[in-house]
Amino acid sequence: MSKKRKRRTTYVGLFGILVIFIVVMAKQDPLFASSRESYRASDQVKDESFLDRARSVTKRDGKVNIVVLGSSVTLGLGATDAQPVWGTLLENHLNQLEGIQTQVINMGYSGYSTADLLAKNKISHVLKAKPDIIIFELCLINNNRYPQNSIEQTKADISSIMQTFQDKLPNTLVLLQSANPTIYNDVILADGKVTYDQYNKEVTRFVRANDWNYIDIYELMNERIEQNDAKVERLLNDHVHPNGDGYRLWYDLLEERLDKPLRTLR
């Protein structure tokens, strides 16, 4: 066999080995998968939990970067050093778990609606952070308030944000959540057409219809308040923002679901 033919045979053999390696890795590691869209829709990703992803990324990179995105109840209005916002409680808890090292980056913006996140280019900040996980609080308290954004516009905003995440951060786990109840749950505010409760329920139906990972903090907190025969005011710093106890309850409900398969979240 000529030297030229030997070299060609060697190159073909090495290429074949490389192809086999890529296929094997794609099967073993979902974060290495070549078909990103099919992986996101697969049973495999829906069977993993938040903690599964956090441990997998920590093992791979040494640290998992988490962005919490939303409004003032993500930023932490009403929280204190002694009783911090839910994102800080999340970071503290995760860093105590074996196999997880994390940094939580708070991108909560006081007074922001979903329309504001888009108009003021805040989504680009999330992209620059290149997070491994995003927890997106949907800003519905502000979407429902002065002036009330139409529910259809809110759906369009959420769809636009999610499409950007899927396009630009295809391997990032995105978890959506609603926000806390307020004293205005059943009140139609000035220039509004629906109550905060109605707003949450309609957006929740929309999110679930799109099969996005979602935790309905609003409904879960309402259920827990009713179970304890309590009043929402006891969990609020003012009429809207949680106090330390409110953020603690929010986080407890979130923590209860961190080890659950994504497909089972509610």
C-alpha cells in the first residue's frame, strides 16, 4: 500500500473514531447532546430535577451559575439580612449540599413588568451572564398593576423571552414561577379588567399549555395560608411585598420541589 493511501486510511479511521466518540458522549451526557431541541423535549430532561442539573453542572464545571430574574419580589423588597429573599435562601441551601457549588446572581428589578424586561433590554444581561439555570419570576404583580398590561400581551412577552432563552442559551435549564399573593388578589385595580387572581390563573394555564417548567408559587402560598387558617397580611411587609416570613414560605415551597422531576412540578 502506498504512503498516500495509508495516510488516507488513517484519517478515515480517526474520523470514524471521533464520530463514535461524539455519539457516545451525546448519549451519556445530555449537556453534550447534538440535538438540543429534541433533548429539551425528551423524557430524559423531564425526568431530571433541579438538583440533578445543579450537581451535573458542578461536576462538569466546578460551579453552577444561577440567575434569578424578575421584579421587586425577586430583588427582595421587604427582606432583611436576618430574613433574606428567596434567591439568597436558595444559594445558602445549595452550597450546603454535597456535590453542589453555586453562585446566585440576582436580576430582580423593582417595578418591572415583562414588557419592561424586554423594552429596557434586561434579557441581554441574563444572556451575558451565561447561566446554567434561570429561575424566572414572571412579574405578574406589576403586569397586573397601573396600568394593567393585557394578558395577551403578557403571554406574548413571556413567549418572546422564552424563545430568546431557547435560542441563545439552549443548554440552560429555565424554571418559571409565579409570585406571592397580595391583598389585591380579588380586587380589580384602576383601569384594570381582571383581578390579580384571574391574571395568575390565565397565565398559569398558558405556561402549562406550553409545557414550560413551572412552579405556581401564588397558588401554593394561598393553599398554605388557608391550611394554617392565616391571613396573607401576616406574610407581607406592605400590601404587596413579602416580609421575611413571606420570603421564607416562598423559599420553603420552592425547596420542597428542588429534588422532584421537572415533569411533576406544579
